[in-house]
Amino acid sequence: MLDWLLETLFPIMPGVQNSTSPSKLWVDPRFADDFGLVGVGGDLEPERLLLAYRQGIFPMYEEGEPICWWSPNPRAIFELHGLRVSRRLARTIRSGKFRVTMDRCFTEVMIGCADRREGTWITREIIEAYTRLHQLGYAHSVEVWSEGRLVGGVYGVAIGGFFSGESMFHRVRDASKVALFYLFEHLLRRGFNLFDTQILNDHTAALGAVTIPRREYLARLREALKMPVSFGPTPLNQPEPINPPVPERV
């Protein structure tokens, strides 16, 4: 996916930086090219990942390619009161056909997100790196179950009042949307104020995602990171589903 970009742009892009040093983050969103590429190389150690997210940067690359770091302009976000829930989806949520948990099986959710016919940027290295973030309390998942089987979920990174939604999946219709709904309700209850979805696509746009200029995003990120809120505590390993009220949304 990125071969042509690296071969074409990297040799002539002095702003795109490269580093193999694990001790210091080298990327800076001010250096992003027109595609949002900021840096190439480095590692996925927790310190580097957390520093990247705090600067508005995230990794994305395919198996066998170097780690690429991105800060797109414009940036896609969800306003936390802006998730579009159709009447049909609201009926599905109220029906109780799904059971919802949080942080029950984080790695399994990532594996579900990586299982795509068209290929994926969620490499084995990414799964291992974000599982470490989960173990440190910075990455979280929402799981959706049907008849005891994991049928959908979403995962992301939380720092202060900022949440970066990384990916979601479904094996049954609407399961990923149900996961996203419960995630939004949880973040609102916890006092979060910024939900980053990184790059806009047709699916997230249909759910209410919008784009804002990178400068505005970085300003909002700085404010969100200062907020004295956290994702937890979450109802870990409890048999009861999470059941917040479902508002009527169109």
C-alpha cells in the first residue's frame, strides 16, 4: 500500500524524518506532507506510542513495510453527542439480543478487526503493541456477544479526555454499531470530550463523523489531554451486560 508513496516522496521530503532510536520520539505533525505522512521508522514501544498520540500522530502500515506515522489534514473526529443512531439500530439495542462487555477480551477484538478480506494495517506487531498498552491501562475494548460468541467490537486508546477509535468489526449485522454506541455512552459518562477517528471513510461519515483542520484538532487534543478523567473503572469480568439508556436518535 505504501511502497509507491515511500519511493516517490521519501527521497525528496526533508520534513519526513527517519529514526531507529527507541529512546526519543522524532515525529512532529508540523512536518506532515500532503498525505499526512510524518515519519518512517522507530518502534511501537508504549512510550513512543503514547507520545505519538499526545502529539496527534498514529502508526499505520502493512506487514513487511516500515512503521509509518501519520497526522492527516483534515482530521476525522466524532463529536461525542454526534453519533447517528437510526431507529432500527435503537430498536436493536433495546431488544437485548446482544450482550455487551468492556475490556473482557481486548486482543480477540483486535484479531477480529484484523480479519479483513481486503487486507489490514493491524499487523501482528500492532496487535502485540496495543495489547501492551491495554495491559498498562491505555487501550480498551468493547465486546458484543451473541449466544456466547464474540460477534463484534471496537478498540482504541484513551489518554485523559481523549479517545482514539482505532478499528471495529462485526460478524453479525449491527454488532459493531452496537459496540460503538455503548462506547460513546461510556465516554460521555466518564467526561471525555474528544473522539478521534483519524481518517474519514463512507462508513464513519454515515455514522456522523466529520473532519476538522489539523490545527483545530491539535488544539482540542491539548485541551482533552489536560482533563482529569479516565476510561475506567470498567466492569471487568462481570457476567451482566452494560445497559445504559438508549436515546431516540434518527
